[in-house]
Amino acid sequence: MFPEDCEVRVSKLIKLWVAEGFLRGRNKFKSLEDAAVECLEDLVRRNLVLVTKRKCDGRIKSCSLHDLMRDLCIREAHDDKFLVNLSRGRAISTQRGNQLRVSVTSSGLPYFSKLYGLTIQTILCFHGISVANMLEGFRLLRVLDAGDVYVSSLPDQLFDLFYLAYLAICYLGRIPTAISKLRNLEILSLHAKNEWMHFRLHSIRLPQEIWTMTRLRHLVFYGRLPNPEGITSSSLENLQTLSIVSHSMCSEWILRMIPNLKKLEIDCSDYHSGVLNNLVHLRQLEDVKLRSSFTNVFCHKDIFTFPRTLRKLTLSRVPLPWEEMTIVGSLPNLRVLKLTHWACKGSTWQTSDGEFPKLEFLVIEKSYLEDWIAESSHFPMLKGLVLDECWQLAEITEDIGEIPTLELIEVKGKARTSLVESAKWILEKQQEWGNDALQVRCMAHR
């Protein structure tokens, strides 16, 4: 259903599979999202799906289809009336029967009105195509993805789509209370574009009725969760993803209403209180992003208390002093740490024994770090190290190369010559000792 040569984000693909109901009942001990990842990896192993990008921990970030494979899939899908693909040269006449799914681009729009809307369950829109004024006939609609489209108002017909499980649309402003009529909604994304700074200036206001939408699994917007006044139970106990929300919503009261949250992204701009200590109440939390639009936010270790379940942490423009990074190093299950956009302040980072016991991937991007004092025992499980735009860092200490699990050192962006030379020297030394598993990539410039 995606355009030709499109890189499909895995996070989006998985949400679509979940909303379609493709994965229900597979394994009661795994989440639907975990089952989806296994399915995707199986398709990759069979060479049916191509990996276009991977995350730093090796997981698939985006994927695509070979043109020949895509053409075959489209032909089979059209024959089985599984979907209709409306794009230039691919308009399908409705005389061939009702369709369940439709994807439409600007070139295919003229044919869209010819479809029998009563049978359509899924609509994906690309390149700025809006279906906001065409929703009246789609009573069975489960998936509506119009994330490329800004809309100034939400049509009343939208809230009559009782079976809707997935809704992605670009919208700014107040969400009407009628959103609660979508009782089957599992994924709600109110902005799909990566224009975080723009949306930060125009927060979305959700109604209190959002707490009654018990099937929500992923909620993506910029703003605050409303006060759950009068709500006495964990009504959003299925919620797994929440972003990008203001730090002010991290009260103990609100966090206890979303006890099974796994992924949380928080805007720490203008931070002024200690509510981030309440994150410890999220006992299923695995992935946290703390980001700010400013680098002068007041920040110290006493304002954070992370749960021990945390596996991935990203700090962006959150200037925690390097000497207070022990709060991060003490996390027993942390696998991935990303420090981006001057996330830590100071010139020297000195790590200690007992820290980062399970850290596998470390990314430092756009940092003023000058001296990194570390020993191999400080990162006993490290597999990958990425230094991007670390233009003041003098060198990578020789001990880093002695970490037995290390597979990759990558230096890119603006960097000092001494930093690049230290990475190359580590590679030469390891090769002399017979370690051919280590890779060193230097794509840096002065």
C-alpha cells in the first residue's frame, strides 16, 4: 500500500498490523508488537522484505520491497480483492468488486470517489491527500492514515467510525469530547511529521474523556494528558506508548493511571519541579526520551529517578553534568544510551567500576566533551560506540578497545584528527592481537 521505493518505518508498520488485527491470538505470552517484530524478521530472513536502515542496537528501523516483489504483491492483492492501489497508472475500476483496503496518492485521487466505501476497512493517504470530506460512506473503516495532511478541523463523520482502530492525522488544537465515541481506537497519532519544534509551540488539548478509551495502545501528540478527575481506575492500562508530553503530566497520580507504559517521550523545556522522580512508578517502562528545546534547562541527578526496567534512554538537550551520570550508569538493565545535542555539560567524563553493567550501545552526538576517562571494565558488555560531531574530544582511550564484546567503533561528523587516529590505532592494536571481529568506521572531517 505504500508508494514505490518508499522506506517504511517499522514502528508505523507494526502499528498498522496491530490495528488490522493480523496478529491476534498468536501467543498470549507476547505482546502484539513483539509478535509483529518476529513476523517482520521472518520476512527479512526469507528475502521477501529488504532492510533499509537499522537502529544502533541492530533492530530494523525501516524496510522496503524490491520493485518486482512489490508488483507481484499488488497483482495478487488486486486479484484477491485484498487492496486497491490508486496511483499513476494503477487505477482499478470498481466494476471488479468491492475492496477492503485502498491506498491513494495525488495522481490516483480522481478515481477515489468511484470506490464502494461501504466495504473499505483501511485507507492510507500519501502526498498530501485528504479524505476528511469523504468519510461518510466508510462505516466499517478500521484504519485511517492521513498523517501527511494538516487539517484545521475534524469532521463530525470521523467520530461515527465505530470500528476505527488506527487514526493518524496532522491536527493542532482542541480535540472534541466526541473522540470517546471511537471505542475501538488503539492507535491515535495527531501528528505524523517530525516537526517537533513546530508542534511544541502549538500543543494539542485532549478532553478528559480520553481516560475512558480503554483500548488505546499508542498515543502520539504534543501536549498534556488532562486531569483524570473522577477517574478511579487504571483506565489506560493497555497504553504502551506516550509521546510527546509535557513534563508537568508526570505526577504520581497520572502515572499510576498508565501502569503498563513501555515507551515514554517527555518535553523537559522550562522544567522546574521534581515530578520526573515519579517515573519510578512505571514498572514496565523500557524506553525513555527526555528532550528539551533549550540547553540551559536546570538539570541535576536529583530530579530523575528511573525505573530499573529501563533498557533504552535518550537525552537530548538535557544538560546533566557528566559527573552526575552515575544515576544512568547504575541502571541494571540499560542496553542503549543516546546522548544527543549537548545532552551532558562539562568537559570531562570519568566512569567507574560497576557502572553500565549491561550497556551494549553508546551514542554521543554533538557534544562538548573533551576528555573521556574510562577502562574496559566500566563497559563490560559494550558492542557499539558511535561518536558523532564530538569536535572537541581528544581521543578514545586504549582501554575501550580491550572490551571483549566490542564489535564497532564509528567516528563521524566534525572531529579532531587525534580522535580519528586513536580509533584507527585501536583497530591496528586489536588486529595485532588477532581480534578480527572489531570494525572501525571513520567518516569524520576536520
